[in-house]
Amino acid sequence: MDRSELIDLIATHLSDLLADDPERAAQPIVEHTRLYGPHGLLDSLRLVSLVLDLEQSVNERLGTSITIADSRAMSQQRSPFRSVGSLADYVVQTLAG
């Protein structure tokens, strides 16, 4: 699974999570879309939902058993959960081992 496929997958899950919020759902989801933090689309509960949905999708599609929200993710200076692109990059790194 490459980065662009991950961005599409994240966008799909994000759209599903925002379906009940017409104002946020109307915003285009691109690589630089903020997920969490200042001006982010998600609160902490929805961020957790996004990460769990993404983990499950990636693991099912690739037959892997990765964990996205682990101590490595939490210890980084720049959070991998700040944008769609940073999350995709982190998942690519995680898959690479």
C-alpha cells in the first residue's frame, strides 16, 4: 500500500466520521487537511476512531498486524496525527518496519 492509497483511505474514513457534521463534511479532504490540534477537524474521540478504523482497514487489506497509536507515535516531536499527510507518512514508515 503506497502513500497515495493511504491518503485516499484516510480521506474515506474521515468523510465517514464527519458525515453527521455538514459544515466539516463539506470541507475538501487533502494531504494538508488538519486532523487534530488547532484548526483540526477531529476531537480526541473521533481521532481515536479514525486511527482504529485505519488500523483495521490496513491490517485487513495487507494481512498485517500494525498498531498506529503506539509509544513510537506518541514520542515523536511532531505528532503523526496532525494532518492526513503526516498520518499517511507514519503508516508507510510503520509498514516498512
